[in-house]
Amino acid sequence: MADARDRPAVYDSLDGQVALVTGATRGIGAAIAAELTALGATVYAGARNTDGVTAADQRAVRLDVTEESEIAAAVDRIDAEAGRLDIVVNNAGIFPRESTLAEMDLGAFDRTMAVNLRGPAAVTKHALSLLLDRPGGRVVNVSSDLGQQATLGGSYPAYRLSKIALG
């Protein structure tokens, strides 16, 4: 049975904290970045194309999670500007629309794994030293209900496998 020490801290305010959100230009990533900003965090909105980051109260940072040099540059920029990183939200992902494993294009499979699985690992690797600088650093990996279903006979096999591995 869990006791109070096992429960994560819940914050009413994130004032003074710094967050990096990958895939922050639309959908879930944009909503996460907006909510973290509303709670008072300084949000670095990671995007392959920073023109897609339109929130004036967020800091757009070029970030393709498949490019290690861009990941390192993004984390270095956060360190130089903010001197800390408290939250990483690995949200960036792709969703190829192949229907079955038999029809799956292996190039699409490789790309999906690179973005949805390797990307979060690489971002976390580069952010880890800043996250560990002070107590409370955390990483949130955004997965999917499809990642809970291990049946490969269904649709979207590359996406399913990437989210199963991430979960």
C-alpha cells in the first residue's frame, strides 16, 4: 500500500519552474504548453518549425526529436537562458495510417520508432543533468490507449508498438 511519501507532489502553481514540451505546435502538445504556462511555468515550446508556436508567452525552440544536435542545442539554450529545467513533456509523435502489419511500410515503421520512442529517450538523456540539479525534476511521456493493446493484427502497428514500448 502506498503512503504519502509515494505520492507525487501536486502544484497549484509552477511559478519559477521551467518546462520543455516537445511537439508543442498543435493538439495535445499545444494544450499542455498552454496549461503549464497558465500555471506560471516558463515554457519552452519545442517544434520542428518554430513558426507554429504562436503563443506570445512561450519560448519557441527549434527541436526535431530525431536530431541529437538539435536536442542538445535546445537543452543548452534552456540552460543558458533559464539556468534550470524542472519538467520535460515528451509529446512529439507521429501517427502513420497503415492498416495492418502486412501492409506496413518499414520506412514508416523506422520513422515512427525514431520519433515516438527514440525521441523521448534522447530528449530525456540530454535534459537529465538539468532535471537532476534540484529536487522535483520530472519527465512525462505522452503515450496512448493504443499503446495498451498489443494485438498486432489490428491497425496502426508501428504507432501501437512505439507507444507500447514508451509506456
